Amino acid sequence: MKFKFCGNNDCPEWVLSEVNLLNKMTAIKLRVIILQLMNRMKGKNYDKAKVEKFCNDSGLSTQEGQSAVAVIEFILTSAVKYQVEDSELTKELQQLGLPLESCESFAKSLLKERENLVQALRGESFRISKIHDMNYKISYTLASSKTPLPEDVSPISLQSQMQIKYEDSTKKGSQNVVFQITPG
């Protein structure tokens, strides 16, 4: 079955196998966990202890709690990524076996925070840093005092140095990359 929150693809097997863990939580506890995970996704204060407490209160082991958190994060990020409407998300989560109240917790939370999550996820998306300058130097070593000059005058070693100056939103600077090649 195809789901819009999965990009009009089948729901991943791991989500199908772990989504039942969310049924052990009340809608109120689930909503609190969703809000905490949204805070983490937005880079705001995240109360991990509160999430663990609500998972434990719901009868989940530590591993099951981590799995439930992973499922919730997948649903949230995928729903934002594929711009799924609230009513559609509610319907699809019900098809996965979640109760209506839990589905509405997802939908209402997303309705309030969708734009903030979009901005946060855009900031984390893959991008290539802007390269300002690149310099390189290649050095050949034909012979050294330790090694005699080969008859065919091929280089004993080749050393390349590369300096890349880049700009990134998180860090600015340059990075040296040095490698050496020697015949085997």
C-alpha cells in the first residue's frame, strides 16, 4: 500500500513493525513526546528525561522507547518533507493501526509547527559548501641519499598537497589535504 507521508511509496518494514509500540501510549503522552521531538528537530531545548519517562510509563523498555522515538521522528520528518495534509496524515496513520486520538496528536502538532519544522529541516539538508579558492602543489622525488637513482628515472615518490578554502554555514576556514604515492 502506498502512503503519501512515505513519498507515495510503501511504508518501510521497520516502521510497520514498530508502529504498534505507539499504541501502548495514551494520546496525551504521545503528544508530549511529539512536542519534545519537534523541539529537538528545531534545535530548541529537548527534555530527553521527560521522553524516557513517558515511554517507561507506557510500559516500553528502553529499546522499545528508542524505537518508538525513531518511528515518531520518521513520521514527522516524512510528513513535512512530502507536504502531507493533516487530514491525509490522520487517515494514513489510522491505516497503519494507530487510534484516531493518536493520529490527531500528530496532525495537530504538525499543523502548529509545520513552517518551523520546514525551516529547521532545510537548514539540515545536504548541501555542498561554497569553495572560494583551491591551491595545489605536486612534488616528485626522483632520488634521495637513501635510495639510488633508478635506471628508468621514474619518480620514487609523488607527493600532492591541496588546500581548499570553503565557506559553510557552520564553519569557515580552509582545510589541507596531503597524500603521498610511492611505487609498490
